[in-house]
Amino acid sequence: MPFLIVAVVFVGLLCALDLTLTLGVVKRLREHTELIGNLSGRASIGVGEEVGEFTTVTVDGTPLSREGLADDTLVGFFSPGCPACKEELPKFVEYARAMPGGRERVLATVVGDVARTTDMVAQLTPVAQVVAEPAQHGTVGPAFQVAAFPSVMRVGANGGGRSVVTEARVDLDRRPSPAA
């Protein structure tokens, strides 16, 4: 009989320890979920925020600045070192191909080592104005405060004629509309 009492007490202590550890894991998971949510919530400037100043030249030699962005422009940022960019790039190209206004209303920026961006630039050039810039000294990425790749947004003019983000996360799986 004393052996049975010791066994029951031991099993009870094990269950209490297991419950305590499980509650600790749940608490840590909630903290991590909140941290991940904060990171993914701000990949670039948000809806209604003004695009920063930039001047650059596209890969085909055309000067481009914030003032040169057409109303309702699709803007995408990609990096060759990003696996998600390789998955999203074909969707972006198809979406851009269907954009009203064509290539003049699509800006794609490829960020990274020029030698590694050649393939992405070749895929984007038929459907977009393409800018290739280094990761550290670019002008377009900082103007949009890009913190994660890929970032795809739409930009339009606000009431004062300034370029602002009108859609921060474009769903590339649906067809583009003139006024998304």
C-alpha cells in the first residue's frame, strides 16, 4: 500500500510539472506571435503615408523621381537573395502585364548586388520601369522605407497632388483594377 501512495504522488507531481511547463510554452508562443506580427506589419510605408523624395535612373536610362510616378502606380521591391521574391516575381509580372496603363504605371526595384539581379531585371523589364540599386546606397528603397522583400504596393496622388501609398499589400493573385 505505501508503494501505491508513493506512485500516485509521483504521477501527480509529474502532471503538475507538465502543466506548468505547458503554460510556460503557451506564454512564450504568444510573445513570439506578437513579435512576428510587429515585424510583418511594417514591411514598408503604410497606406496614406507620403513617398519620400528620390531621383534615380531606370536600367534603360530613363530618369525617374517621385514626381514622375503616375497616379495609381504598382510598385514592387525584390531582392535576389530572398526565396519569397523568387516565388512572387512571376505573379508580379502577370499582374503588371494586366495593369491598366501598362509599363508606365509599374515600377519594380531590384535591390542587391548587380551581378545577381540580372535575371530578375530581365524578367521585369518588359512589364515595368526597372531600377536596380545596391542594398546600402539605393534611393528608391529608402523613399518607400522598405524593410522586407518582396514588398508590393500601389501609389496614387492625394488631394494635394503628392504621391502616397493607396494599398500597402497588393494581392497578386487577383486581377488589377483601375482604382484598387
